Amino acid sequence: MKKIVSLIICVFATFSLTACVQNQMDTKPIITDPHILVENSDLYDWLKLERVNYFKRKDDLLVVEAKFKNTTSFNKSVAYKIDWIDENGFTEKSILSRWIVTEVEDGRSFVINAISPSTKIKDFEIRLQIPTSDDKNRKDSYHSDYQN
């Protein structure tokens, strides 16, 4: 009888400890909105999407707002760009579609606000990257639109 009670206690203790360890594991923030394109997976370590809102105004311009949060206790930099997509699925070139680098304070949120450049715009993508020291020196088309 004592062996059965001891076995039950051991099994219960094992499951209890396993549950505690699983609850203490770090989970990364996940960005799952189809309008957000994370181009550097390291952003998942600290950047949390809080919300994305958008609507068409009466004049047919698209208004976009996305709110993100820095989940760490350190200031972090992020580069973002909004690609405006027309009714045919093509990216509309605009002077407003440029990379912007911003510093996000520890534990704070930041908001991206934008209005589409034309009434032809039907959709958008917010692209996110971690900026690097050589971004201004790159001459390829992927990075040529950095303006900072």
C-alpha cells in the first residue's frame, strides 16, 4: 500500500513540476496579420503587434494605423515601410513609400499612421526590418529606398 501511495505522489509531483516549467517558458510575440511582413525573424523576439486598423475614407483614400509594442526592457530600433498595392496587385511607387527607422523605448508602444497616396490603392503591406549600420551604403533595389 505504501508503495502505491509513494508511486502516486511521485507521478503527481512529476506532472506538477512539468506544468510549472512549461508555464515559465518564454514565448515570443507573434505577428500574424496578413498586412504585416516581418523581414527579419529577430523582430519576433521583442516586437508585438497590438492592432491593425484601416478603412476607406469618403474620398476613397485608404487610412492605415498599426500599433506595435517593444516587449523588452531595452530601447530597440526598427525600420518600417508601407507598400501601397493597387487593384491589380502591383506596388504603387510613391515618395511616401520609404524606409523609416525609429527607436522604440523599452516597454513602450509605437504607432504607424498613413494615408494612401491615391484612390487606386486597394491594399497595403507594412514591411518591418531590423536596421543595420550599412543600410545607407547598399545599392541594391531591395534597400535603395532608405531615406534616413
